Amino acid sequence: MASTLDDLRRVIRRIEAARPPRPAPEPVERLVGGEVVETGSGPLVVVRREFALAHRHGGQALEDALAAPLPLLARLARVEGALEAADRLLFLDTETTGLAGGTGTYAFLVGAAHVEGGRLVVVQHFMRDFDEEPALLAALEPLLAQAAGVVTFNGAGFDLPLLETRFVLARRRWPASLPHLDLLRPARRVWAGWLDDCRLATLERAVLGVDRAVDVPGSLIPALYFDYLRSRRAAPLARVFAHNRDDVLSLVGLVGWLGRALEGQAGLRGPELLGMGRLWEHEDPDRAAACYRAALAAGLPDPLAHWVRLRLARWEKRAARWEAACALWEAASAYARFDPRPWEELAKFHEHRSGDLAAARAVAERALAEARSAGAALRVLDALACRVARLERRLTRGLAP
């Protein structure tokens, strides 16, 4: 038996000796077109790409970001601190080992774009293992120090707190006073309600016209990195680098799009005009109202058009422009889904402003009939029935308003 096992082992050794050695995995820096750079705190893979400012990301020219009215955009996005020098902005996006955050989450790939020598330079910093984090942080420090502001997408909720945590744990100083423009905030004002969601990938397709023919879902990126740490197979990471680079370019494109829209140069569709009205509301209500009117004229789906009419009618009411307000309430009352608000406003106008109790009762009766037909909630039916009864009593008694 022992002899048989020895023979088997000799055969296995001969087979293994005859097998050609496996080729070493191709280094990640070669696959992604980068190089290993010595940072003073250790080596780091760095990939650098340059783009002409006239380069179009989807349908958006990168140079439009440099012409954006940054002080205005900063006010509308509630940025703390002055944001003025567009050519000194740092556009930042991270790929991480998870989405939970906290001290156990690392940013293993950080893409950063800035203007240099009349071109947009995208630099990606990649750590091949966790012990290269000091080198990654050391490479980021001068970029942050030279920037007049940082631009991210949802960076306030994830990217910047994560990087700050890594800086603090490494006993490095984080530039807490650096102005930060988080594009998720204005994006929600402009596109929520008519796009499926406000994820960066959605805005790329619907707004910038970017079509990523081959992309890796963000949810798979941590797993691809951990697989690389185990196997050192870098080929799948090429798509991760491309994903990160496209994310950074999309930040530049969105700043350019918003800048053109704020200056009235973008040729906006109805829903986009509505979104710009929402963005303008806190800064310039008159400009917001103009956007809403333009949105109605350009055409909106029924739910959005209904919301805009009620919004505009409220402003017309505050300004005592009753004819315009009534026209908007009349249009809103024709909405396919019963909404008591325009009916109530019309009834109140006729009762308290024009003094026409009969017209007020007619509006209330029509509203009650519509509510019953639509199967409205009992509280709505009760409120309308009470209004009809009260107006009946006033008409019977002949009371003036």
C-alpha cells in the first residue's frame, strides 16, 4: 500500500514538473495605462488623462463648466463659503470597499479632475493594497490644498466624510473649510419628480446624453477590488477605472449644464424648466414664476402641469392678481384626478372677493359632485358639503359677504 502511494506521488510530481509555469498576472498599472509613482509616503498607481476643454462628454462641452455662474450656483445649492474660481475647482469621485462608511471603509480609487494648462486633467489614484493608503492620502493633499472648491455628487453624505475619516486616522489635516458644491442638492430640485431617480447614472443618460456602452454597476465594484486583492488579476479593474473616470467627467458636465440653464442658454424642455423654477424659488421668486410659466407653455405631463398651476396661483393670490389666479384655478380644477384645492380657492374667491354667493355655491356644488364621482375621502366630502350648506344659509338670509 505504501509503495502504491509513493508511486502515485512520484507520478504527480512528474506531471507538475512538466506543466509550464503560470504567467504572472499583468500589473494593474500596465492594464489601465498608468504608472507607479513614489509619493514620499510610499508607491501608488496613478493614471493621468488629459482632455481638451472643447471635448464633449455626451452632448455637453467640458468648457461650459468654466463659464458657469459659480457664485449664483453656490447660493442656489446652499454652499457654505465663497465659490468663485471655476478653473480652480476639484471634481472628486471615490470608489470604496463598501457603502457603510466608518473606519472600516477605504477609498481605494480616487478620481480627481482639475484645469491645468488650458486642459482638463483627470488623475486617478489607486492603492494596490491597504498599506498604500498613506501614499494615496499624500497624493491627494496638494490637490486639495490648491483647490478653491470641491465638486462631488452626494459627497456631503459619503465621499467627503469618508475621506475626512481616512485623513484623521492617518493623522493628516483635512481641509474642512474648503467650499463644497454637492451636485445632488440642485439635481434633486431640478430633476426629482419627472426622472425615475436622481442617481448620477440616470442624469448622465437623460440630461448629458452619455451612453456607457460597457459599464460596471457601482454595487459590484467593492467585490471586484477584493477579488483583485486575493488573486492579483487586474483585468476586471479596467472597467472600474473607466467607471470612475466617466463619473468625474459627468460632474464637470453637470456643472456646465446647470450654468447654461441658469443663464437661459440651454434650450430646456418643459420638465427641465419646471425644475429650474424650483431651483430659483428661494433666490428669485419672480424668476421662478417665469420658469413655471415657460414650463406650462412648453408642455408638461398632467401631474406636473397641475402642480405648477397651483404653485403659480398661490403667488398670483398673494399679489392680489385675482384674474390670473382664477384662470389658473379653473385650469387646475379640470385635472383628471380630483383635487379639492382649486375648487376651494375658487369658492372662496367668489364668496369673499367678488361677493357672488351664487357663483360660490355653484362652484362648491360642482366640486361636491366631482368629489363623489371620484370617490374622494369622507373628510373631503364632509368639508365640501359643509361649505355648500353654509352658502345656502347665507343666500337664504340674504347676507352680504
